[in-house]
Amino acid sequence: VATSAFLHTLFPFSCSDKVIRLIPQTEEEAHALKKMYHQLKVDLWQPGSISYVSEGTVTDVHIPQNASRTLLAFLQEAHIQYKILIEDLQKALENGSSLRTQRNRRSLSDYNYELYHSLEEIQSWMQHLNQTHSAFIQVFSIGRSYEGRPLFILKLGRKSRAYRRAVWIDCGIHAREWIGPAFCQWFVREALLTYKTDPAMRKMLNHLDFYIMPVFNVDGYHFSWTHDRFWRKTRSRNSRFRCRGVDANRNWKVKWCDEGASVHPCDDTYCGPFPESEPEVKAVANFLRKHRKHIRAYLSFHAYAQMLLYPYSYKYATIPNFSCVETAAYKAVRALRSVHGVRYRYGPASQTLYVSSGNSMDWAYKNGIPYAFAFELRDTGHFGFLLPEMLIKPTCTETMLAVKNITMHLLQKCPRESPRVWSADPEKADADQRVLGTGWKLFAKTRATF
């Protein structure tokens, strides 16, 4: 079992580090909070950028020890209510058990999918499957990261010379969102285990190819295991600034560096010096461009918020194939909830979460992939990025059902039906009276509620 001293060496958080949640009730409160956040250089967990903080926005913030007293005193003096989500961040890390240095290692043939795994372990697992399941799996590299690590893709499907449609799945575009890579591995496991017994899985693997990238941001993910558990960006260097990294989900050539992205290299949502500046983004974009004629779905897995999002993210508008995409999302969220009763909101990302530019989902859709989704997996803030390993299985089990629903939707002809009126809450989908068609009739700028 890892000692506290070892954990503190990797993640030197004081026992006074906290994570708090607050919701500004007025724009004045929001403005004051943004000013304070900039001064204290806090680590914002939700939303993705300080610029998104506004009236009614759920804000989760990691307060370092040296800023804790200042911020809490400010909140009390300003009568801004807050809730402590994590009282002692160091203890939460120690209790997470993810970083046990001497945990029992089993052979790759007995790989434990209910643990978080380091990059080295995940890549060894991929090579093992490549050797032991060659009838279904092919592993190859599409390039190298900034720090020179291979960017491995796992192609899953029954081998055939026939032209087949395909699904792209990536996880771990943001380094600290460990539940993403855990799901990508779980998906492969379930496909291999249930192919012979599950008619739906058999149909999926017989008719579709799956390109799976378990860890998109390999440098950042490795860094989150060795130096900073809450690192988000890539690890590229900037010649003019000491701050490292680019937000790999703001670096795509679709409304690049517009609303929801930052031009400042020290910000978590830094868009980079130019589109596709990051070798990881460039490699994936090149692969998707090359195969876009047969890739029919793009699925990207993030955390945390419990949402299923689809385009557009960079603007308030209705996508041309809204009815088909919304039907797939509705059925996926309903299926997910049937497993453990967990509720997901769903809808256009700009409406359901916030406006953001230069992201992979919008890019995929604009480049001809008709079904583009981004999952925000568990939870809604109680654990945040520190989702315990005991929740990997339930999270992946329910998500698996959602992905299977979306995939089966691809294999059916989209029904010609009047579109279900959109709502972030599946139970209210048919009661929501928003007007669809040429655009949204916005009553108010909807924010994610948790």
C-alpha cells in the first residue's frame, strides 16, 4: 500500500486544500468571483474556464492551502454561499487507492478493469490483446506525441475485406479525467467477452469497425500519474511562456480560438498557437480525414457532469440531422438510466453545457461524420475528477448500454418521424416547448445544473 509520504511527493497538496462548490446568484457576484479567481490562480474544476462563470453557473473550485483562508473569508464577507465538496484533498487522494505503488499485479491475461491503469499498463494491455485476439483486434500507431510517445489505436471488429462503416471512440483528451480511459478499456473487454452471447454485440462487430484510442493525450495522462493528478492539457512547450500545454479539445480547426477558448498559454483552455498545433490533435485529425468516408460516428469520453452532448458547441443552432441525432441521444440516455438509475442531461453542447470553440466533436461533425457525441461521465461533483475505483464498474456498465444504443442506431435507417422536442431532461423531452427548425428560440441561456 502506498505511504502518505509517497503520495505527498507525487501530489504535494496540503491537508488544507479543499474543493468547494458555489453558484453565483447575480452577475455582480459572478464578476467578483472571477476577479478573485484570477488573483488567487485557483484550479477551476467546473466549468472549464473562468470566463464561463456567470449568474447561476455551478462552479467547483480546488483551493490551494495558501489561498484557502483568503477565498473563504471573501465568500463569507460577500455573503456568497458555498458547499465544501472535498474537505481534505490529500486524504481523498490517499483514499482513492489509484496510486498504490505495490498493489498486486496480475498477468495481462487477468487484467483488472476495475482499477485505473498507468499509460505503460494500458499500452502493454493493447499489445497483449493484439497478440491474443488477432481475429478481432489490430493495434497500430498513427503518430507520436510532443514528448515522443506512440499514439496507439486499437481497431476492433470482425476482420473482413468488405467495405464497412466505422465508429471512432477516444478517451483521455483531458489528462485528469481518468474514468475516460477506464471506459475505453471496458468497452473492448465487453466486446470480446460478449460477442458470442449477445446478438447486439455480434451484429455490431460483424457490421462495423471500431477505432478506439484509449488515451488521446498520452503525455498529459502520464504526467497526471507522475507529477500532477489534476493536469488537463498536453505537455508541449511555448517559446515565450513558462507555462506548458494546450487544451487538446480547443485546438481543432472549427471556429478555432473563438468563444470558450483562451489565447493565454497559462490557461486550462488555451487553444494553442494555431489549429492542430498539437501533434496528438494533428495525428487524429489526419486519420479521421483519411477515413471520414466510412466513419459514421465519433464518440469522445470526458468527465465530469453526467451529460450526453452533440453539436453544435460553438454556436446556438440546430444541426441538419437533428431528429436522427436527438433520437439516438434520447434512447442512449434512457438506456443508461435503466441500469443504475443515474440521470444524464442531453442535448446540443452549447445549450446543455456551454459554448466552446475548436473542439473535436464539432470538428468531426463539420468534416462529414454525421453522429458526433461527447459523453461527460460520472459524477456531478461529489468526487469530481477523483471518482473512486469502486465506481468504475457501475459507470462503465451503464455507459456501455448507452454506446450500444447509439451504435445500433447507426445500423438502422433513421425513422422518418416528427422530431421529439428537445429537453436536457429525458423525462421532460415530450413536454418541452422549445421551437426547432431554422434555429433555437432561446428563452434564456441554459446552464448545466447538477
